[in-house]
Amino acid sequence: METTATNTVIMVRDLKKKFRIYADQGRSLKEKLLFKKRRSYEERWVLGGVSFEIRKGEAVALVGRNGCGKSTLLKLLSRIYYPDGGSVKLEGRVSSLIELGAGFHPDMTGRENIITNAAIFGLTRKEIESRMDEIIEFSELEPFIDTPVRTYSSGMYMRLAFSVAIHVGADILLIDEILAVGDAAFQAKCFERLMEIKASGTTIVIVSHSMAQLERICDRTIWIDSGNIRMDDAPSVVHPLYLDYMGQQRHGSPKPLPKATVPMEEPVQEKTVRWTDICLLNDKGERIDKFCTGDTVTLQLTYEANPVPDEAVLIGLALYRADRALCYGTNTQREHIQNIRLKEKGTMTCTFSPMNLIAGSYWFDVALRRPDMFAYDYRSKAVQFTVYNTIDETGIARLAHTWQIPTDTE
């Protein structure tokens, strides 16, 4: 990833971190003095030399299996931990959501915790007072704001912590899995706010196991494996390979990953269940690679399976624009389409009527997966196409609308 000195706000160079793992540390002073040999330990390197840069306004995802070092890296960025090697440089005010309710005093009220938490982030008393009402309103905790936070549920903790963090005017926002807490409506509200924060120029680094969430907001994904960076690229490039790798780990021994920070080639393997043909059709059933905004378009998927899998499958789609912006993503599991069974050969379709993309170049990624997300066959850029239009519109999609404008004769 290219960066320039003028817009780089996070610079990580050969970052290393280790922890001591004690066999038996001893619980009392007597045990520690009498049984010194039992205090043996081993050193485990959680991060083995990580380097990357993040530009101002970028949203970057950190992905990897549990224990790979994602959260440790985030805590090093937030200065909760200090490195055993290498360096971290951050430019600007940092706000973090690392652990749920960290910094909250259980016997203080929500309002009092807002004041102390915002002060920790560097806000003055005047700034806190000017933002207090907005923080409380966003958290939706008005009826409980003057009660001790020990009476709050985990979801209420998250609402308050998130609301404070996004209202401190930070230049860099660090988030670790906290958006997994809370109801669906509040999660949607949080992501809308994150998009606004990103648009305002705030840099976001987020750890999550939800690929769908990350694809909605992130420009880059850094895949960490055993304390090292395996890939650093666009989500559309990293996520399919990461999901395939995790699927292989759950069902056998995965092939070794190359020790490089450049995009990896998709593992070559003989596919027993695979796509044989993927194309777009117009409303006459003719193959097309271009169409007009508003046309009816059908994505036709042909497969073969030998042997036919015993379990049900799911079909996933991801629509990307030429600049790798994710326009739309879904799968049959998310849409509650259950019990899809394959035959030896077959064809399935997904029709978009109308397809209201504005003019530009696009492609579909198409996946044939087990319900546990192991990919039988993932086709990146499975079908590429062009949308044309006589209207000079901007954005991604045309929204249905009607103008009502009075004329001079009325």
C-alpha cells in the first residue's frame, strides 16, 4: 500500500510483543518464597514483527483466528500495552473501544462516567458539557443516565461507551469487537455513525469476525496469522482467501501460507463441487455483458458436483464497482433460504428487476459454500459487465423518485 509522509497517521515498524506464561505462579507470598522453582515460565511471542502504515481517513480491518494477535496489536496502538520491540507512531487524538466498559466506575452514574471517560480522552470540562446532551441522546439511555452503571446490562454499557468514544472528536478510532454487543437496530445506528465519522476524515481501525460488517466500512483488510501479517489488501481480495483458509482448518490440514505481505494466489486444489458457467442474461434469455440502468438482469449459475455433497449448501454474491467498492452483498443463508440441495449438475438463477446501478463497470464475486462457510468454489470476478445510461448520475444506484416542479404557466 502506497503512503505519503503528509497523510500517514499510523506508522507501525517491526512491532513485537511477548508475554510470560507461568506454569504455577503461586497465589501467596509464602508460596512464592518457598516454591521458587514452581515460578518457571515460558515466553510467547504474540507479535513477531509487524509493519504497516494507515493513511488519514482510511478504515482498516484486522482479521485472523482467535489468539493470532489482533487485540494485542490494537492495545499496542492504544498504548494499553507497550512493545518489546519496534515502534508505533500515531498522529492526533486517539479514541478506543477496546474492552466493554473499560474506565467506567460501577458505583458512578452514567452521567458521571461520561464526564470522567471524556476527560480521559482529553476533553475539557466545557467541551464535555457542550456534548453531554448529544452523547446521552445517541446512547438512548435518558431514563437510566442518572443511575449507577453497575445496574446496566452489557448492551447498555456498550451504548454508553460507544457514544462517548464517537463524540470526543478523535482523529483515530480503535474498535475491538464491541459492535457485537447490542440489538440489531443499535448496531445499524452505530455503523451509520461510523460511516459519517469516516467521511469526516477520521481514521478507523476495527477488529471483528463479521466479514459483512467489515466489508461495509473498510477500505483495507490486514490478515494476521500467528503474529505476522499474511495479507494486506482490499477486503474483496483478502476475505475470500481468509474464509477458505479457516474452512480448511476446520476440516483438515490447510496448505501452508506464504510468508509475505503481498496478495496471495488462491490455493490450487481439485474441486469436486464447482461452478461450470456463470453469466448474465437479459429479459430475452440472451447472454449480455452490458445493459442500461433499470433493465431486468438475471445472474445464471451452472454447477456440477461429483460426488454430490450430503449437506445443504449456500450461495453467496458480492457486487463490486471497478474501484473495488462493495455495492451489495448477500447469501441465501442471510435471506433464510434453507435446505438447498445439489444434484450432479444443475442451474440456478438470481434475477434483479430492475437493476438500478448507475453507469460504470462492475463485477460479481460468486461463492458456493457449506453452511459453515467453507468454500467449495469461490469465483472472484466471476462475471464482469458494464452499465450505461444517458443520465449523468453519481453514486452507486439510482433511487426511484418523481419530480414535482411548478412551471411558469401554473
